[in-house]
Amino acid sequence: MAPLAALQATFLSALLFLGTDCGKALSEPSQLAPESLKVSINTSQQSLHVQWTVHGLAYDEELNMVFQIQISRMTTFNVIWVENYSTTVAWKQVLHWRWDSELPLECTTHFVRLRGMVVEEAGTPGPRPWSNWTSWEEVDAQKSLGPDWLFVFPEEKLVEEGSNVTICYVSRSHENNVSCSLESAPILGEQLSPNVSVITLNNVSFIRKTGTNFFCQMEQTHTVKGSVLFVSKVLEEPKGLSCETRDFKTLTCTWDPGTDTDLPNYRSQHYMLFEAFSGENKSCEHKDSCVWQVAPGSQETYNFTLVAENFFRKRSVNIAFDLAHRVRPMDPFSMSLKSVSATGATVTWKVHPVRDHFTHLCQVELHGEGKVIQHNVSVEKDGQRPFSELEPAMEYTARARCAAAEHFWKWSGWTGQDFRTLAAAPSEAPDVWRDVKSVLGSCNVTLFWKPLSKSHAHGEILFYNVAVESLHGPSGSKLFSIPAPAGGTEVALDGCSHRILVTANNSVGSSPAAMIVISGDPADKEAEEERVEPTEQGFSVSWKPPLEDVVGYVVDWCDRPEDAPCGLQWRRLGPNSTSAVIRSGAFRPGVRYHFRIYGISPQRRAFLLGKKTGYAQEEVPSDLPQVLVHNLTSHSFTLSWKDYATDSQPGFIRGYRVYLKSQAEQCQPEFQKTVLPDRSVGCQYEINDPEQKTLVMGDLQPESSYEFAVVPYTGAGEGALDAFTKVTMPDERSHVLIRIILPMVAGLVVIAILCYLKSRWMKEMCYPDIPDPYKSSVLSLLKPKEAAPLTIMSVNDCVPDALEVVKKPEGSKTPFPGARKAAPDTARIRPDYIYLLPTESSSGPCICFENLTYDQAAPNSGSCAHVLGPHEVPPSQLGLPTSAESLLKPLEQNYVNTPAEAPAGETTLNYVSQLASPVSGDKDLLPAKPPEPEPELCCEYRMQMALPLGLASPSLNESSNSSPTALLGQEYHG
């Protein structure tokens, strides 16, 4: 294959050589060939500038020639542009040609060549041939790039909105790792060469005047390069072109330029004005107006063309007119007022001259209190216009403007002047109303009045005069002044039948008097209040006309019923009215308003016809009632909320809804099953009477739990169902048990209290806190009759005065108290006593006893209290200071110890207190009278001693001969 390819190439070369020779032989080469071709790059405009010369022209010769220019990209075979350029060529003339490239020239290499041909002229035989092509001129902008890794071209470019833009980036990396974005949107490009990629942006849009950002980033080196596109708005055609003159010296043309296409760095939008008849033109200083000097002479008609131009395009509009038809006079001046009075004034002004015999048509307006008075006046130099029937003390504005009376075009601007008419006395009485409150036969009257309007006040109101006259007495009237701008006052009357006159006063005079008669009849105070429903327009109140004659009606209400003062408002109506719609911007939702309707008699007495109340818009109740549970049984309970106030709610309470929940989710017959806000199932009962505030919940299950809630509702809906109250039903038998248990518990409490009180009394009576045993109410009876000095008994060297020996039959046992079996009463043995001899230190027998209880608080253990008794008396004759009969029995039982069980045949030894009688047994054994004389007896406390049970004494009869000394001498063996 290789030899064949070489043979073909040799053959083609030979053919080309032969063809070239044949062409040369057939025609001579042209002597007018381009030469000295040079190509340069303008990177800011992205354009190629080509220049050359033509060889072979004579010194004074000029020829029309056509040059064919070719531009190739990357290689000479890739021709991308061919253009024929015609021009006139002279001797040694340097020709220039420019080509703008869509692709930035730095992206790749470009090649340029051209050839020329003389243009055929008339009478010249045959066509002229093209000259030879010049050699390709190479242009490579990449040679001037720096050492960076990444380049983006163009770096900056001005484009028109909606056009297409081509951008390229040049990478020095062998890997294609470059990503590009427009603003923040990624954009993909097309690879032009291994290191060059091209991105085409179609239909670019305007984003901001500071430019649109395009940037590329190389991931390997983190290099970022970018370009800024300045997008210009499209130039619009001027709109509304109009020209006019104000003095026949200058013409002013104005228009709407539309969108401004200039950018901060690219300002090229400008306007030119051309006049066709004179052939003159002018560059306009502004983008929306231009001033043209009127030529002195007879030119009356003008034909203007306005041309708008920027970097990318031109726009033009045309207008033609007659100068006399485009006259707009200058604004009037020197406006003033004269002959100003309370009801009239004259307005004067001047106009600027335009030219001789020019007549102005002027329009004069007078503005005051929302009214406009207008008149037209023909003026050549000065103008004036009188105005009458004006309002006193009123602010007015007079203004005037003028236009051409002939060939009307446009009005001039306004020229104005403010003035005020003089004051006059008020023309109407103030609108006065009252609020009467009777207190103990007197009346407190609160007067209210509305300020007069400017049209009725006729000047600034300085004060109000209030005159009060009694209708039932010769007492004179009372007059007092209230400084403005007060809107009312309070008057205290000694009775309720008075006439009150109110006048408004300014610097000129007073108004007519407004009269109110306060009646003494309180019969109109009671009236039933009816509800009124609101409408879209307001509250619609109506009433029945009274039987007596009326001159009008008054409806009053409070704008702020919850505040004090409430802001009393009223509205007067004619005598034929039976209804009214009350409107106020102060009405608020959820506030109850009260309306009173009064009739006004011919004598100016006001009597109440009715009361209305309502809400501008009802709202749901703001709070829920506090519900109490009563009469709780096993099957029912009663709910009540009697203290729930309904007047303070933001709507009329129309009823209540009672909700009941239970685990069984069963509803009573009068209840309806419903789904509650928490998605649970409950029962609902509706009470349509708002006055019913109790409900009996019956047919309930014992020992079950129920939850209830009571929610009021208004015309706007029911209140918030927030929380339920839980009630647990008692057992059926629980109430019976309660009736039994409660009295028993009460009885036990009473008994416990009585027992406690009794025990306290018993303790105080029988065994109080001792050291002194005679503090006891009972033992205090043992005190000696004679008042002897008492001392604490000594506990030293005292011996017992007697020992009681209790004999037990053999085989019997004496149990402790509370033992299984008590000893029979027949087994009880009368105790025997052992009498003791007196001590050596005492003159008589010493009764000694030591008891730990009685020894607790003895301050002086060595002392001994002495009692009276004989010195030497047998024990059977010893007596006591007190009666033996009164003390024998209790002492016999209280001071004899009860022994525990003892073995058979043993004798129990008991101790007898030192206060006990020395004789035990029958009271007959005691002497009837104490022996005389009565010697002192010694008494001491001694530790009690126990004798062995085997030494028990015999019975009293048997022991009468026994010696007590012998008994005491026996030894105790425990």
C-alpha cells in the first residue's frame, strides 16, 4: 500500500505543476497585486486589523478595486471567513480593514490572506482577473501569555442583552480538570484543542449594572480565573416626542428615553436632533430633552428627527408641527388677595408677555373645606376675579394658570396664594347631651357637647357658657364658663327639674343656645334591655314611636363601656325616625355595648323609650365556670355553677354544654355521643337555657370513675375544652356504713375525752405528784386536828410499828390479779398486826416507814414528824388522830398488799403504812376515845423489812399474849 500511495502523490503533484504552467501561459499575471500585508490584534475589541498596499499604480492613478480576504483558524485549510472589500486605491495608499471575532483571539492561531481585482469600468473590454493571493499571515496571541496554569478570555466584554457570547479557557495542564460556572450555574464547554475549550452563552440576560461573573477553576492547582460580561439593555425608540415654545424664542423638545442602556464603564447612549427644513442638527445634552433656538424670521413650520444611538444600534423618531400651535405660556406671577371680608375676597395676578396681541386664557380656582370654585378669565396683561359667599374664618387657597386663547395647546403651571376670611359669630348651637344620675333627691348631671365644625364656628371657639335655671322656684339662674376645648362639665342640681342652656363663644360673639330640660320624674329609669344583632353596616336599633308628641330622638352609647369615663356618644334623629344604624370606628369585637333610646318632647324633656345591648362581633367565652359537685351518691351527683358571671363575657351566653367521659363509653339517654378534642369518645348534653346552672347526673354506675366538664357557648362558639374534673362513685353500701360508723366514732371520741378528763380529776384527787402525801385530797383527811409544825420524817433508825401477818390455809394459793383462777372469798383471812416498841430516842412508840415513792423529795432525812399519842399504851388501845371508822375500811384494803401465790401452809407478810391504824380487824378492837394524856409519838421513815413466812403470827386472839419484841428479834432469811 505504501508504494501505491507514494505513486498517487507524485501524480497529483505533476498535475498541479502542469496546471499552474498552463494558467501562466494562458494569462499574464496582474501587475496590481496586494503586498506588504500586516495583521495586528486589538484584544480589547477582539478584532484583527489588516493593512496592505497595491503595487503597480501610477503616480496620479486611482482605481476602484475589490479585495477578497480570507481568514483561517488553527490551520490554513480551515477557512472561517471570506469577505469582498471594495474601495478606491491610489498610489502608495495604505489600505485598512477590520474584522471582529466572536471567538476570543487568544484562544487559537489565526491566518489571513487576500487578493485583489480591478473593478470593470464602462467601455473596458472583457473581465479583469484576480491577482495572486498573498501568502498567509499568521497571528498567534497565545505566544504573549504568561506562565499561569489557566487563562479565560475575554477578561471583560460589553454585550447587548439577548445576544450570544463565546468564551474560552486555555489550560496548561494535560488533564482536562477545569470546571466553569456562570454566576453559580455550572456550564459545560466544547473542546477546541487539547488545551483549549470553548463555551457559548446564548441569549445572555441583564443581571446587574456591575456585570455578570463567569469563572473557571482548575481542581489540581486550585487556580481560579474569570471574566466579567457587561450586559447592556437594548436601546429603545424614544416615546412621546413633543416640542413647544413659551416665548417664541426657544423650542423645548421632550421625550421618554425608555430604559437606560449605559453602564458605569460603558457610556455611549446619546441623542441627536435634526431639523429637515433648515438642515441643522444638534447634539442633546440630556437624554430626555433638548432645547432648539428658534430662527429669527418667518419659519413657522418645523420637522424634527430625533436619533438615539449607543454601542450596538440606532433608533429614530420624527415630528412636524406649526410653531403657533405649540405655545405654552409661562406661569402667572404676582398673585395677591384684596378686599378680604368674612364672606368675600378678590384675587389678582399677572402674566408674562408672549408677543404682540397675544391673549391668555386663565383659569382661577378657589379651594376651601373640600369645595372648589372655578372661573375662566381672558387676560392680556393683568387679571383679577372677585369671589363671594365665602365662609367666615375659613382657610382658602386661590390659584391660577393660563394657556393660549387661540390655538390652545397646554396649560401653564399653577401659581397659588393662601388666605383666610375674617371671623364671625358662630352660626349654630352646639350639639349638647347629658347623663343624669339621681342621688338622695338631687341630680348629678354630666353635660357633653360636640365641637362646632369650622363652617359653623366661624372662628376659634374660646369658651362655652352654661346657664342653669330652676323650673320650680324663683331662684335665679347660675352662669359659669368652661374654657375651650373642653367637651363637657358636671353640674350638681338640688332637684331634677331644671333648664340648662349652653352657648359657644368666639372672639366675635356667641352661638345660639342649646337647651336641655332635666325632668324630675324618675319614671323613665326602668326599662327592659333588649338584645340587638349587629349587621355589616353597624348596630341596627329600632323603637316604637311614643303616644306623646316628639321633636326628635337621641340614641346614646359608650364607645368604651369597660372604661371610666366611658366616652359617651350620641346621635340625633328626626321626629319621623323609628330606626337607626349606629356606626363607629371604636366598636371592637367581644365588647358589650349598651344603647339607650330617648324621645325629646316639645318642651325639650328627654324620656327613655328603650334599651338595647349587643356585640359588634361575638367571641367565644373567655373563661369557664367553676363547677361544684353536690349530693354524691352511688348512682348520681349534682353539678352547679351558680356563681358564673355572664355579663363580663365577650358574647351572649346562650347555654352550656356538659361533657361526660367514662371508661365504658356509654351515654345516658339524654346525652349524645361525641368525639372530644383529644380524640376520645365522650357524652354531650346541651343546656339551652343560660339561666339553668345546675344539672343532675343520674343513672351512673357505683364504684366507677367519671370525668365531666361544663363549657358555655355564645353565638361565636363554645369555650375552650381544656380540662375535665374526675368524680369516683361510692359503693352502694358505703352510705349505710358511714351512717353507723360516724356515730360510733363520735361516741368513742366523746368517751375518750371524758375518760381523759376523769383520769386527770382522779389523779388530782387521789394520787397527785408526791413528796407530800397530804397533797392528796383523800389522804389529806389523815392530817392531825391540831395544827402542829410539820417536818419531813427522818429515814434514819426507824423500825416498823407493826407487821401484818396474813395466814393462808394449807393448800390454798393467792394468785396475782388477773391470774387464771382467783381464791374464793371464804379463804380470805383477816390480817393480824404486830405492834412495835418505841425507840430509845422517842418518848413514845415510833412509827417508822420507808417507801421509795414517799422518799423522793425529802429535803431533811433526819427529821421526824411527831404525832400525839400515849407513851405506854397497849397496842390494842392505840388511837389515830382521825376517826377510825372513816379510815379503817379503805386503809384495810388500800394498804394491804396482795401476795402472789405461795406454797401451802405458808403465811403472807404484808406491810402496813406508817399512817395505818396499829389495830387490824374489827373496828370494835379500837378504843372509843383516845387515851389521856396524849403523849407525843415518834414517827420516822424506815426501810420496810420482810419477815420469813414461817414466823407468821397467829390470829389476833391467839397473839394477844405474844410479845412484839420477840417477833422483831427473829432473823429474816430470804
